[in-house]
Amino acid sequence: MRGFKGIFLLIITNVLIFFTLAITGTILIEVVLPNFGIDLRGAVAAQDFAWAMVFGFGGAFISLFMSKFLAKRGMRMQQITTPSTPKEKVVYNTVAELAQREGIKMPEVWVYWDDVPNAFATGPTRNNAMVAVSSGLAMNLTDDELKAVVAHEVGHVSNGDMMATTLLQGLMNTFVYFLARMISRPLMERNYWLGFAVYMALQFMLSILAMIPICWFSRRREFRADAFAADAVGAASMASALQKIEALSQRTLATEHREEGMSEDALATMKIHGQSSGFAHLFSTHPPTEARIAALKNRK
């Protein structure tokens, strides 16, 4: 039932985003820009690029600003405001100490129920973020390993990774929309439906290609967050946590897929651990665990 609720929420969200951006783009191109002496209404290429920017950056930023809301609604979560158990105290106090050290507003602290050991951070700004850990992570890691994972997530917040990723996503989206439109426009003028089919196909293919630089950047930011955790609590604790998460995740996911036929976690790209191999590595948001551990061991 939760799965259907998440799908329904995603559909409604995307419909609302589309109509919001359509109205915003129309007002921008037809009313706002002409008042500033920028009239794109007769310039086809310029107008297409303006629309591409509205949908490209608009969609990326709306998703960013809704990220906390969607995460909370898409998973069974509980906010920790007054930690009561030893593990809750470790998570909460680590977030509080690092936020104070970095001079940022303390992120919200949440726990979500999942046997797979994982964690994520999200939010629109460094001062409006959340850090969440799974129950499987809290129960299976030692206190030092748990501190390291929490520090890694606070590192994402402190580094402004969510905003940087959104800017890159918006740029890639803009070029996907613009190139697809420009290439398919001549066909649309002759046969609208054929041109529209080509436009949708181009969007799909270009979106896949656009994921390569986005995922490359995501892998780079994981190394930076690992380095942040190493500086905060020690490289050995971070490396040990990664090793344990890798082993536990492989075992837990294998059991769940076999017994329940589960699909891959839709929020996997947000979390500390991901899996990929071969060609799929180009589209992986996380580096291989062994590469991350090697980078931690090679720190001066």
C-alpha cells in the first residue's frame, strides 16, 4: 500500500510541477521579459532555449525544494528531537556537534525503518536539511562506525552537494530539452505527430547520456563526503563502516529479493551505499566500496 501511495504522490507532484512551470514560463516569456526589453516571442530558437531553461532548472529546483517533503512521505520515518536510546544519542549528538563545528543550522534528524543499513541527507540548503539513518544501520554498526556514516551525511550538507547537483541537473535538463526540440522541429513542421515522436525519443536518449556527467559528479561528491567523515571521526571508522555496510547490504538485499521479489530501492541514489558493475558503473551514483576504502587508506 505504501508503494502505491508513493507512486501516486510522485505522479501528482510531477503534474503540479508541469503546470506550475508552464504557467511560469508563459508569464516570463509573454509578460516579464518584454517589460525589460527582452522580447523572445518572435525568436524561435531563443524562445525554445528560454522554455528549456524554465523546465530544466525549474524542475530541478522544485524537486530540490520538495526533497525533504517527498522523503518523509515516501518512507516510514520518525524524527528524533529528544534522543532516548544510546544509538539515537550517537546519531543526534554527532549531527549537533558537526553542525556547530561547520557553522550551519542543525539538520533535522530522522530514523527510517529498513533492514538494509543505509543513510541519506537531503534538503534545499545547508541550513534547511535533514539527515536520516535506517534502523538496520543503527543496529548493526558500532558507535564509531555509526558516527562516521552520520559525519559523511553531514559532509554532504556542509559541502552544499544538494545545491551543486541541482545546478548540474538543471543545466543538463536544459540542453536535453533544447537539443531535442531543435532537432525535431523541422519534422514537426511537416508532420506534427512524427516530429513529436522523434522529440520524445530524443529526450529519452539524451536524458540517458546526460546522466553520465551527473553520476560522475555524484561519485566525486561521495569521495569528498568520505574525506569529511575521515577528518571528523577518523578514516579507520569510515572504512570499517563501508566494509560492514557492503557486506550487510549484499546479504540483506539478496534475502529480500529472493523471498519477496523486491525491486531496487527508488531512493538508492540518495544514500551512502550503492551497487553497480561493468557498463552500469557509468550510471552509478556511488563509487565502488573498495575504491572508497582505498582513498581513505591513502589519506595523508
